[in-house]
Amino acid sequence: MVENASDYKRQYSNRGNYTEDNLRLAIEAVKTGSSVNGASKSYGIPRKTLKRKLKNNVSKIGKMGPAPCWGGIPRKTLKRKLKNNVSKIGKMGPAPCWGRSMKIN
């Protein structure tokens, strides 16, 4: 714990700071007999990342984090769809007021 807030220094991460070529070379090095730890140090790839890529048989760098909730639809298309839906709802008229009983014909 930091005693004084002014003494705090942010720790910068090296996360995701490697190339796809280095990842591929590290995977090849492990497959040809090098240790995972040695290959990770040689090519600058986190050890756990290299182990996970080997376990899942993946040699590409994927996007970090979870998938977008809109399913990867381009933002422009998403905005257009949202605009169309809002205008459809607007044409339906005002929303019913659930606080009062309504008579339906």
C-alpha cells in the first residue's frame, strides 16, 4: 500500500506489446524443443499467453477483451438500424400509460 498518494507511481504494462511474427516464431521454437519459458523471454511474449496459444493451437493475435455486445456490426450500420427503429416506434404513437386503466375497442 502507498503511504502517501504523491509517492504513487503508475506501473506501465507490457500487455499486448508483441508482434504476430514474434508469436509465431515463439510457437515454432517451443514445437522444435525450446522451453515455453525460454521462448517467452526470447521473443517478448508473456509466458501465460504463449502457453494458452499453444494449448488452443492458435498462432494469431486476436483482439483483447470480450466480443462487442452488438455482434461486431459496424458502427455506421448500427446507427442506421437504431435510427430506423426509433422512427418506427415514433410512428406507433404515444406509449400507453400503465398507471391508468385503458379501454380497448
